[in-house]
Amino acid sequence: MKAIIKFAASVTLAVSLAAGLTACGQPTANVGKTVTSGTADIGGAYTLINQNGQSVTEADALGKPQLIYFGFSYCPDICPTALQKMGAAQARIDPDGDKLNYIFISVDPERDTPESLKLYVTANGFPKNLTGLTGTTEQIETAKSAFKVYSQKVPTPDSAADYTVDHSDIIYLMDKNGNFTEFFFGKSTVPEMAARINLHLKTGN
């Protein structure tokens, strides 16, 4: 039975991930509330660099549940909106920002340096104590693979920027042991997110 539940959760997640692909600056997919149960093969080992220039691994985030988002600091609207949702949910259930670890992982290591992320993660409306992570292209690819994240550089010849990055628009909720619990994206609302996260904080489920 556990194998069936895990398979069903993985299929549900795979379908939802496909629906959640977005281009920064483009409309998100038309998706509603997402509910999953069981476990899925999401998360795993990574080694990255935080905004203070320190090498960190997935083990450094253990001990508390985690909200994790993959994006990039040059993203004009999709990424800031997702991070502001995380901040708004935090304000409802974790106003001091100490019950969960809030993590932003860049999919644009060419431009997102530790120095630039140090400023970016302090933006108004973003979660308190938000950690920004970057690294080499190989390190980012390893993290993306662990979380089944899609991203691809797209040239923008008619823009002031050389390129943008299409990427998955997903917020992952991981438990204190780094296991996948839930995900939010698209039209997931702040009240829905806060309620689900608060339930996890109370029950561990």
C-alpha cells in the first residue's frame, strides 16, 4: 500500500510540475489548489553557497520544516510574487521567522552571486531570515535534479537583459528531516498556504 501511495503522489506531482512551468514575465499556468498525500521522490543532497559566501548543504536546513523556492533575482514578477506569498504566509503563522527555514535557490548562477543575493533576500515582503543559495552551474543542476525543477536560459535580444530564465514556479514544503510534504504554486492562495503549513507545524503531517 505504501508503494502505491508513493507512486500516486509522484504521478500527481509530476503532472502538477508540468502544469507549473512558467516564464518569468509571462502568465503562470491556470492551476488551482493542489493537494497531495503520501510521499514523493523530491529533495536530496546538494552543496551550495549562501548569501554570506559560506558553503552549505541540505543538512544545514534540517531540524525545522523548510519552504524552498527556485528562481532568480532578475525575475521581474513571478519570483517576487512567490517570495511575497511566502512572506505573507510567514506573517500569519511564523511572524518571528524562526519556526521554519525559508530558502531561495537561484537557477541563474551566472548573475546571482552571493553578494547580489545578500541584498535580494532582504527585499520588502520577502520572508524574514530568507536564505539565498547559489553555486556553480553543476551545483545548481544537482539541486534542480533533486527537486525535479526545470529551468532553461532564454535569450532576449529585444531586452536590456541578455537573457531570462524559464523555470518551474513551485514552493516546496519539506519536513524537519528534509522529506517532501506539500507544494504550492500558481493560484495557491496565502490563506491556503498558511493553513496547510500551520497544520504541518502542529501535527507533523
